[in-house]
Amino acid sequence: MQAAPVRATAIPSFTDALRAVESLLLSSGQRTARRNAWTSVLEDRRRAKDRVEAQRVVEQSFVTRH
């Protein structure tokens, strides 16, 4: 019985596959705009998380003073 041949190329990740489809469907400017929009979403989420944490600290310090 022979061993199965070894695959020489790596299987692309899901992200790589999405980027390949994106490059086929969208123009360069649209890709850039989409990536910029996603970066903005991630930054908004980070700021929202920071706001929640700051609010928690303020409320906690108010409770400990009174």
C-alpha cells in the first residue's frame, strides 16, 4: 500500500479566500473604501469599550467616596 502524495501548496485561509473574491468583484478604490470602513468600525468598537470602562471607573470612584 502506498502513502498518499503530500500536498505541496498550503490551503488558503477563509480570510485569504474572501480577499481573493473581493479582488475579483471590486475595483481597487472600492476595496480600499471597504477596508477603511472596517477599520473605522473596529476603532469605534475600541472607543466604545474604553468609554464603558471609563464610566465604570467613574461610577466606582463615586461610590467609594460617598
